[in-house]
Amino acid sequence: MIKAGVVGASGYTGVELLRILSGHPGIEVEVATAATYAGTRISELYTSLEGFYDDDFVEYSVDAIASVCEVAFVGLPHGESMGVVDELLDAGLKVVDLSADFRFKSAALYEEIYGFEHKSPLLLDHAVYGLPEAWREEVAGAKLVAVPGCYPTAALLGLMPLARAGLISGMVIIDAKSGVSGAGRKLALASHFPQASDNMAPYGVGSHRHQPEMVERLDMLGLGGELLFVPHLAPMDRGILATMYVTLARQVGQDELHAIYADTYLDETFVKVLPPDSFPETKAVRGSNNCHIAVAAPEGGGPAVVMSVIDNLVKGASGGAVQCMNLMCGLPEATGLIGPGIFP
Amino acid sequence: MIKAGVVGASGYTGVELLRILSGHPGIEVEVATAATYAGTRISELYTSLEGFYDDDFVEYSVDAIASVCEVAFVGLPHGESMGVVDELLDAGLKVVDLSADFRFKSAALYEEIYGFEHKSPLLLDHAVYGLPEAWREEVAGAKLVAVPGCYPTAALLGLMPLARAGLISGMVIIDAKSGVSGAGRKLALASHFPQASDNMAPYGVGSHRHQPEMVERLDMLGLGGELLFVPHLAPMDRGILATMYVTLARQVGQDELHAIYADTYLDETFVKVLPPDSFPETKAVRGSNNCHIAVAAPEGGGPAVVMSVIDNLVKGASGGAVQCMNLMCGLPEATGLIGPGIFP
Amino acid sequence: MIKAGVVGASGYTGVELLRILSGHPGIEVEVATAATYAGTRISELYTSLEGFYDDDFVEYSVDAIASVCEVAFVGLPHGESMGVVDELLDAGLKVVDLSADFRFKSAALYEEIYGFEHKSPLLLDHAVYGLPEAWREEVAGAKLVAVPGCYPTAALLGLMPLARAGLISGMVIIDAKSGVSGAGRKLALASHFPQASDNMAPYGVGSHRHQPEMVERLDMLGLGGELLFVPHLAPMDRGILATMYVTLARQVGQDELHAIYADTYLDETFVKVLPPDSFPETKAVRGSNNCHIAVAAPEGGGPAVVMSVIDNLVKGASGGAVQCMNLMCGLPEATGLIGPGIFP
Amino acid sequence: MIKAGVVGASGYTGVELLRILSGHPGIEVEVATAATYAGTRISELYTSLEGFYDDDFVEYSVDAIASVCEVAFVGLPHGESMGVVDELLDAGLKVVDLSADFRFKSAALYEEIYGFEHKSPLLLDHAVYGLPEAWREEVAGAKLVAVPGCYPTAALLGLMPLARAGLISGMVIIDAKSGVSGAGRKLALASHFPQASDNMAPYGVGSHRHQPEMVERLDMLGLGGELLFVPHLAPMDRGILATMYVTLARQVGQDELHAIYADTYLDETFVKVLPPDSFPETKAVRGSNNCHIAVAAPEGGGPAVVMSVIDNLVKGASGGAVQCMNLMCGLPEATGLIGPGIFP
């Protein structure tokens, strides 16, 4: 068993990592750190872990991790990961980071978007963007992987086949709907039950921090157009549905469109292209590492409609992180991650 | 008090009409019909009406209505309204119909979309589309008003200012999210709680029956482009959020865009244009006849984003119906309808 | 129109007061204060109030209120109401207070339960408990009314008929389920959407602060037994369902039991006793000032089961407050409060 | 791998069995039957199973099952299981039945409660009630196991320690709250989203069919009192919370009460007794086979409060079924079932 540390384990991506790794046959958690909750029993904070993690959260120190672990998952807030990741790499660990700190190629762009000075700009060249469906070999050879944001995961998996085929030309509109857990465990009015329940609202129209992340990655994949990202908060726990409207370079019929997707993802374990005339639903992937994609080519021209769903905490965060770590450790990529969503 | 009949009162638009009219100072319900529930106490079917409507639903007959009522609301399924509306008009009543039967100008188009032969095609010329914000005088002078579909209400209020200004040029994408009550009281798997809860899904991409209704009406308002409508089911009771992406005929800045909307709706009681940089939320209009609209002109070109929210059962159905009936009866348009949404 | 001030108007009971009073024909809000949000437009904080309250929240001062208002509603946190209420009474206003500060007859008991020293113990003799169904004349003659807690409102309306009839003998168990808005607008993990959604949990078993409030009032009404109160958090916005198990002094059949309730509430506008074999549901009273009660006398002895539902923010707080103020001002008790719940 | 058939696989217990068994290392599904959906691809009906079960549902015949399977799970409606179970046993299979057909010892009692004549009364002597925590050896030696109802599972696990200790004396009240999936996939108004969402309601007070099932089993475990069961529908997908009020034979303090539970369940994999002063929540066990129990002994006498949560579709149905089958097949009892709940 490969021994892992989880740094910043008290948030929702942390508890989800603990859940996933509790059933993983090749990686086990030895240390879970949490600044605020050091000294608190893990299963006291998350009753779901009763009987699975009954030790305490500990304070972070590089030695506490490095003395017992070969690999580390870092679930710290944006801006706090940088220094910790640096230390862990220096101590010889492989690291998967769930923050945005190592997602961008350019420190300047990161600083503009997130507002923190980047402390480890040189590392950006070595960090690999953790979307194995697009950059599998790079992930497998990496010491440091940055897990994509939850929205970019749903969007990139949905757009990659068209981008690679050079078929995107003109505006791409991403109308995404996210469950509230995407905003994390941090208390906020937008995540307050009486505010969020029985409610739908857009936010951050054209200004969300995941938009430039998508743009940077889509450019690498061959995007030929512009992108507008409009996120919405939906009254559900988990799940992202990205409905994407793609202006195509040429008329593409329903059959060809579907074939492009089916071919691209033929050998992928986690990305499932639904049959023609199907529509995906977030609940079908809830609690799983699966991504479901459907495509529609409305008659008479108009944009192609690509619909992609993931569980934001699994494929969009902790599940994606484990998938990357499996590759980095030479384990079968899908180890500990295979299974249907929890429906209903 | 003007005496009203409600035909087909056992569905969700029916109970909502009863609720609204229970507090209306100028119109009162004398007869409520329901085929399946004739003989059942109204407040047994809808406990919320306990103490308000403790009489029984009765079977429909034109005489039962016409002998005591001056006006009628018809909440029958599509295809069943036609004959009934005909009879009621012949009996001298003013009628507001909530089905699709009289929404289209062309019987052929109706028949193509809804699959029923139209029994009263001549009436289509006299029927007025019940969106007072667009056709107020026509509604006021009508004997028969067809209440718009819930999605078209949200969409048309959001697009009318741009359409009238001749600013729409090219593709309009309407990504709409609806609460489950929009599908009515009829049992269906898509409305089954374990299916709909904690879930988001698109449906009827490009093929929903409200798309041609929107197109017909937008053409009358000056639309210069094409339209793609993609509805989604959201895990909430009530509410429609239409997020609309509009290709503009020319670059329009945020200030001008906002001014166009503010000017259009300056004197409207129920349509409220939110301040710049605000976003609407469905819960803010829940249980009310209000429509909230916000607009965003993303920097660097790209489509304008228009966001419109209504309560599908109020402004999108029964509230809109009462608003029309007020006009038809010479009452102040907003009678019995003014009030904030139920928040939280 | 009687001019009213709302002190502490930015919480959920505040916005609900503003909503109710926006449609009240006899009382209108002149001033709304909020410490944190002074200077913020009311309808910016609560978009639902757009077009209804577009002025700013102001800072509280007794002069600001007293110079323009005859009556005041105080929606401040427990412990903060006392001083303010004192001042407003001294300035000649009639006051309805929504906190717990004036609910108890004994300052010592209040201090034990809420942990604050009572600053105005002499006022406790003059404060009237604002449950008009039990103490109507006292409310009508009061200068200061303390609105009951939301749980006590549901429980007392459910138990009063049996208590008055001297039929309670032995343990009364109140198993209550509340929507999350009952915990207010203050951010807390228990009210965080990902925590509260799709979840049910008990809390404060036998130790909730509403238990002694219920006990004090039930004793006044003739309770002959002991009481155990177990609250639960339910994944809904609004609504309290109290399921109560009452050990009776003697065998009482279903017919007699129902008759006791029907007789007690025969002339009440807001309390509706459902027919035998019916069960109440919270959604039937959502957004209304109604209370629905059903009773069951299980065969073969055993406790009577009394089920009572209210909307915690209306009958359980702001609606109850307006009902009291109507009485205090000599207006018809139900003014501005009549109407069915918002269903579905 | 032991080959299994799932008879009646298109309902919610069916899809949950398929999900659980998709990750089971010792049992695999060879045949899934469904009367209505024979010929439909399984993953078309349940998109969550895309890539896991892409074969079709088939029609049931004993030969189709018996020719390839050693064991069978029967998920047919009450009254339809009897004949099928008979056939499968005759064909030599071990059977776990999820209906009520074999839960009672007395055919007469079954017939009274469920209204069907029992076709295989002799089998009732051989059927074992599938609650391994109470009857482990019997389950391990059985050819036919009847999985308990979801409510009885939650209630019996909560009451067994007190019943066995002879501490129950007098009334036991079970106030249970269930998610909507407990009512199954069959369309019904009570499960219609606009009806069930944002709503809480009791039903079947004292008359639910699970009450006699609980009584029969608690009598076997030593119950010394009477039982009143009041179920409630809660607006959540999954989960049962049973809050139980138990009149004790003698005063039992918090420490002793907790110790009784901790001792009883010390060696159980799936039943976790929470620390003193904790409360269970349904979401902590969502998607898992775990049962969390907490106990409280309110000061000054009064009933003990026992709170028990399970996922109704897992521990309350399909997970419990697999746990039994593991025992019947000589596999480790917890095979394929260990893991934390999906939180949040």
C-alpha cells in the first residue's frame, strides 16, 4: 500500500478524498491535516466517516507528512497551496494539488485572476494539468499535478472532441449549472439553505475565474473561437451540468457529431457518451467518477449543443485527483474509482 | 364582484387561480369544475384551500357556468379547451384560456405542433395573446385571451426590448431552467421526486413546443434572427430562469443596454429591471406575479446576456391570466396581484 | 394608515414583516432599521422587495422611530431587544417584540435559559404572550406583546384544547420538524446547504430553549403532565410540523377528540381543524398565517396523536406579530393576513 | 464468482442491487428480469448504469434464472414474490426476497395486513428474517431469507439492545421520517415532486403495515410493551430517521444507556453507536450500508430517546439483502458493502 497524506483534509474535497481512499486497494491515508480542526477526531467532524477515520486531524508540517508518506494530496485554499506543495516536492513526495495554484502556465495570469503573488513560478513549468483524458502521459510522468477546476473538467471533456477535430469556429457559450457543494464548506450567504433551496440564479457572468482556465486549456486543444462562461447555482448538493452551444466550422450532422464523441472516448473508463437522442442528468453520476456526455445537432444549422455532467466533488475534484495519483504511482488508472452513480 | 367560473380547476394552474382569486377584491369564483374530481370537496384535494373553498368541484356544463358567471378561466389540457371556449363565448362570457389552443395565429402550425385538429380555427383571429406588456390594448378589448406558455412569458419579456429596438441580429439562445410544477400535476417519471430531486437535466433540445410559440411572437415584435430553445428541469417547485444569449446587431455597452430595458419597463407594475451588476433569482419572485430581468454586456463583444425570472404558476400562468382578465373587465390591471415574492 | 417601524429588519422575520405589511391596508412601514446594513437599499439585500421597499435600511434610534411611528415591531436578537423595547414604550409606542426577551414571566428563568441578565424585569409583568387564540383580550389591551417562539406556537395551538379540557395526564412528547429558515439568516454549518439538504437530524434533545417556554404556557393552560420536546431539522425552507403524543387522563375516542378540537377553534380565522382521517402537511400553510391541526386516537389505547403545522416565519413569527398588532390597534384581527398557503 | 439473478430488477431496490453488485468481488449479476421493461437496455432505464449493465432486461422464467444462477434476489411487489420464490427454491437456488411475503411467521397475519392469500404458507417456517445483527446464524443457514422492511430495520436495530436487556416497559413510540425513494419508483401523488418537495407530513398514523412487522419481531427480542408507529414523508431522496421514545422498566442513566448500545454493537461492522451527546443524520449514511445510532436519557426521568438512521435503499433493502446473501454463500458478511456514506 502506498501511504498518502491529505493536507487540508477538513473541507469537502478532503472528506471526499478520505471516502474514496477508504476503499482504495493501493493507496491508504496515513495523515490528515487541518489547521482549524487539528486535535478534532475526523469522524466527529464528518459523522459519515465514523468507524473509518477515527483518528484526529493533525497540524500540518512537512516532516509529519514526509516521514510516513510517499504521496500527498493538497486540498488547501487557493494561495495557500503554493508553499506547501514546494516543501512536499522537496521532501521527495509526489503531489496532487486541488487548488488553482498550479493550473496556469503563466504566473502573471494566475496573479491577475486570483490576486495572489505566485511564490513558486518556476514550478509552473513542471506542473501537469490533471485531466488524464487529455494529457494522460504527462500526468503519468509528473511529480506535481494540478487538478482542474470542477467547471473546466465538465467543459473540457465536453469540448475536447470538437476542439481536437478543429470544428469549433466562433463563439462557444458554456451555460453551466452547479450544485452548492461546489462552493465548499465555507459558510456564505449564497450557500445558506434558505437562500439556495428552491432557487436558481446565475452569477459571475463572464467574470468567473474558471473562464480563463478553460480558455488556456482549450487553446492548447485547438479551440478556434471565443468563449463565454455563465455559471449558475442550482438547488442540489452535487453535480455540474454544462450545456454548451458551439458554433461549428462547418455543418455537422447528428450522426457524425455523435461518432466524433464516441470515437474520442471509446477507450476511456470514465467518460461515457450517451446514445443519440439521450440527455444526461447530474444524478446519474452522483457519487461517481463518471462523466456523461450527449450531443445534439439541431436541424437547420445553429450551434451544436453539447451536454456534459459530472459530480463536482468526484470527477471534478477528489476522484480526478485519485485518478491522476494512480497514474503517477504506476497503478491502473481506474483503481478504486470504478462504479455507477448513486441513483436515485 | 364579477362572478367567475374556473373550468378545469383541479390542476396546478387551477389551484393557483383559486388562491389568487380568494384575495381578489373584484372577481370571485362561483363555480370550479373538474372532470375527475367532480363531487370532491376542493379543500380535500388541496388542503391549502381549507376554509377558503370548501365546496365541491362540479362537472362542467356550459349552463352551470353561464347561468351564474360573467367570465371564465379555462385550465383544461391542450386540445380540450377548444370546444369549451367556443361554448362559453357563445354564451356571452369573456374567456381567458390557459392552454395552447388559442396561442397561435395559424391552425396549421398548432396542429403540426400539438397534433390535434383545431376545432375552432376561426376563433384564432379573435383570440389575443395574453401578454399585456406587449399587447395591452388588444387584451383590454378582447373577448378571448390565450395566456402564453410559461417559458415564452419569461423569454418574451426578456427579449422584447431588444427585439423592438431592432437590435437582435443572428442567433438567440434561450437556456431555460424550470421548476417541476411547470410539468403540472399529472404524474410522470420526470416529475417523480426521487428522479427530479438533487438533479439537473436538459430535455427537448430544440424540439420543445414552446419554441415555435416564441418564434411566432418574437417575429411580431421585430426579431431579426434565429432562435434555439433548450429547456432544463431544475429541482425546485416553482420558477423559471431564462438565460438568453443574444447576438446583437451592433456593439451595445452595459449602460445603453440597461437603459433600453429600464425605459421599456418604466411604467410596468410587474416587470422590474434590476440594477446593473445584479442577477435575478427565481426565489425572489416565488408566489408573485413579478418578473425580474437583468442584463449583461460582456466585455470585448460576444452576445448580450439577458436573464429573466418568473414564477411559472403565477406570471407564467394563473397570475398572468388574472392580469388579462382585469384588463378585459375594466378593472385596474394589477388588482389582486401586487405583492413581493415569498422569500426565503 | 398606522405608521410602523421595524427594528432589526434585515433578518428573515424582518423581510417577512415587510412582505406582509406591504399588502396591509391599515399599517404601513415608515422606518426599517438594521445595524449592519444601514445605508444599504432594502431591495438590494432582498431582491424580492424590488419595487416595494427601495429605500435604505437606517440605523436605529428611538427618535428616528418615535418621531414618525405609532407602533413598532422589534426583530432584534435575544438579549438585544430589552433595551430597545423599553425606550420605544417610554416614547409612547405600542410594541410587538419577536425575541424571547419578554416571553417569560420570570426574569430568573429567562436568565437561566438565555444567559443574559434581564434589563427590564419589571416589564415582564406587563408583557403579554402573543398567542391571540389563547390570550386574545390580553393582547388587545397590551402595550407590549412578546410573540411566541415558532415551535411553541405550533405546539401550544395543538395542545391547548386538551390542556383546557383537563385531559392531559402524564407524558407529552413533542417531536417537531422544522424548516431551515427557523434558524434565521445567520450563517451556521447546520444551515449550510450541503449540510442541510437531503438530510434529517434531531438536535437539542430535551434541552432546546423552547421547551421551558412551552412548559410555562401549558401550565397556564392547565397541563397536567410532563413534557419532552425533540426538535429536528428538515430539508425545507419553511414550515414546522409538530407531531405530539399525549397521554390522556381517560380514554377518548376519535369522534370526541375531533369534536374537542373543532369546538375550540370553531370561530378562529387561522386555525383550521382538518376532517377526521386527514393529516396536515407543512406546504399547505406555506406563506400563510394558517395553522392546520389533525388528531388521531389510535385504537386500543395509547397516546393521542396531535399533528400541527404552521409556517414558522408567518404564524410562527411575523404573521403572528401582525395579528397581535391588529388587535392592539383596534383593527380587525385578521387584517392583511387572510389567504391560503402557496401550494405547490 | 457466484452467479446471481435479480428478479424484478427495474425498481429502486433493483437498480440499487445492480449498483452494489457491480462492485462485489464474489457475486455477479447474470440475469436481470423486469416484466414491463423486458427488451429494454438496463442502462437506458437507469443512465447511472451506463457502461455497467448495457444488456437488456429479460422476461422472468425460472429456467432462464436457474440455468445460469446459483442464487437469486427477488425484488417483486408484495404478493407477487410468493410463487416465484417457490419455483426458485425448488430449482435449487438460494433466495433473498425483498418483499413482505415471507417476513411474517403467520400466514393469517400476512393475509390480514397485505390482503393477499398466502400461496406458500409452509415456506414461512423455513424463511429467515434477514436482520443479521439479530439472527445471524439463522441467516447463514437459510435457503430463503426475507429482508425486513426499511422502517423495521431502522427501528429494530435501535430497539434491540433495550429489548434484549428487558428494559422496555410500557409504550414505545416510533416517530420515523423517510425519504421519498422508500415509496418506490411507482408513480403516486405523494411522491410527485411538487407535492413532496419543501413539505413534511405524517401518514398512516398507527396503521402502517410495518407496525405489526415490528411488533412481531420485537416480541421475539423481548419487548415488554406496546408500540405506536407514526411514519412521516420527508423531502429527501434517501434515508430513514427513526426517533424512538421508550418507556423504561427502570431509571437508566446516560452512561449505562450508552454502554448497553456500545456493547451490543461492539463487533458489528455496519452499526455504529455514536458518542454521547451526538445526534445521527441521515446524510451521514447515504449510499452506505451503515446504521448510526445515538441515545439520550433526558434528565429527570421521562422516556429514553433512541435515534437511528439508515439509507432505506441500502441497509433498509438492497444492502441488507447482499449482507444476507454473503452469509448464505459463506462469504465474509461485509463483502462488497463496506464504505462511508456519501457526504455531503
